[in-house]
Amino acid sequence: MNSDRLSESIRSLIEATADAGKALSAKSGLPLEYAHIQDALVEVMELDSPEELLDKELSAVAIAAILENYDFHRLFPKQIAVIHFEDSIIPDRTSRKLIEVTVRANGEVWRIHQNDADPRPSNPHGHNLESGLKLHLGTGELFQGTRNTGEKVRRKHLEAIRAKLSKYALPPLAL
């Protein structure tokens, strides 16, 4: 796909997702954002990554229909920690979530939830909303949806996250 076509596909997906998100937010009573809709689509459509959505050319009506019975409440689990880093711990070669504008900054935020609706890749696990990555809190492996990216965060970064979660039950450290 050439860059103009890719850019148009991304814009169309974001627009359709935003429109569907408004309707689904009104129906569910939840503050649904683009990332929630995208994650739900990847799950319901059983895709390996958000990039696969570009080929689907979904309209807002189609997205709303696909997600009509999706339980969005499970995307709002109880947050147990927010961990801030001065510099990104995501390896450079790791793909990022589909967004219209990419703003690169050194810092990032990881969210860890108690009783996450999806216990994979570990229970609990970390979420990076900017990248869409999930972090296995035992191995440091990074996942895009259910797919292991083949990348890991460095041990010192994983230990820094785990140190902030010391009062919670975590998977055994296997690095």
C-alpha cells in the first residue's frame, strides 16, 4: 500500500471508529475512546494486530454493528498502578498502534489493572495505551493483542515496574 493510500486508510479508520465510538458510548454509558473501539474490533474479529483493520475498510455503521453486543465494561477494570518512565522502555523496532498523528516523547505511562477482563499475557499485566502493547509482568515479553511481538523490555525496567507493585500478587519473575 503506497503512503497516500495508507494515510487515507488510517484517516478513514479513525473517522469511522470515532463515529461508531460516539454511538457505542451513548449506548453503554462509558467514555469510549478510539483505542477502546480498536481493541474491541481486534478481539471480536479475531485479528492478530490493529494494522489488519486497515484492509477491512469498515464504516461507522459496520463497526457499531460488529460491536453491538460487546461488553465494553470489561475494558474499564480497576486500576492498581500507574508507572511513569522518563525514557521509553519499548524497543525501537516494536510497532505502535494506529494513530493519525505520532508524537514521539521519551516518557511513557504503563497501566496495570486488577481483575483485567483478559488475563493474557499474565495476570496482572501492563498496558501501554500509546503503543497498544501489553507487558507480561513475569517475563517482560511484549504483546500486540494476543500476538507475542518477539520483543522484551530490559530486566531493569521490568524490575522497576514490579517494584512499584510489590504489594500485589505478580507472576514469578522468569527473565
